Amino acid sequence: MLELDDLDTRARHVCLAGLWSAYTLPEQATRLLDLANTMIGAGEADGTVYFRRAMAYRMLGMFPAALDDIDHAVSMLPPGDNEIHQDSLRERQLIGVAVQSCQQDRNG
């Protein structure tokens, strides 16, 4: 089995993408968050890492952190990258819906 230290930045991005799309994986959000944090700590962060970490935070119910990360991801996008910008805005909308859902659950 490979250890995280054995992988280069590109391979970690592939692993991050795999975790991001592995909806049936137990503890998906925690694993995604751990890898994203490792990459950010190693100076390997780009908008994609923050985008994927925002999803992990959303799934864990950590909405302020999710909003911070998705906004940071958007701020890192180059002008004219509309497709990626749309993905980020969809994630931001999902965070908003999750916040509203939690508020409704608390208010009965």
C-alpha cells in the first residue's frame, strides 16, 4: 500500500479527486478533509483543493469553514474560467441549502 509521503503533488490531486467522487466511501468527508489539509500544509493548495475541502466541510456540517473555502477557491480562479466558476457557485449554493436545512430542522 502506498503511503501519502510516497506520492507527488499530481498523484495527491488524483487521490483528492477520487475521494471527492467516492460518495459511498465510509468517512468520505473526513478522509477528504485530511488529504486537503495535508496538501494545504505542504504548500500544494490551489483552487481545486479549497473547492474539494469546502465540500468536506459542508458534509461535516462545518458551514462557516465551507463558505470560507469556497470563496477562497473562487478568488483563485483566473478570469474567463467559467465552467470551473459555475462548479464553485453550485457548491456555494449547496452549502446555503445545507445551512437552511439545518436551521429548519432546529426550528421544527
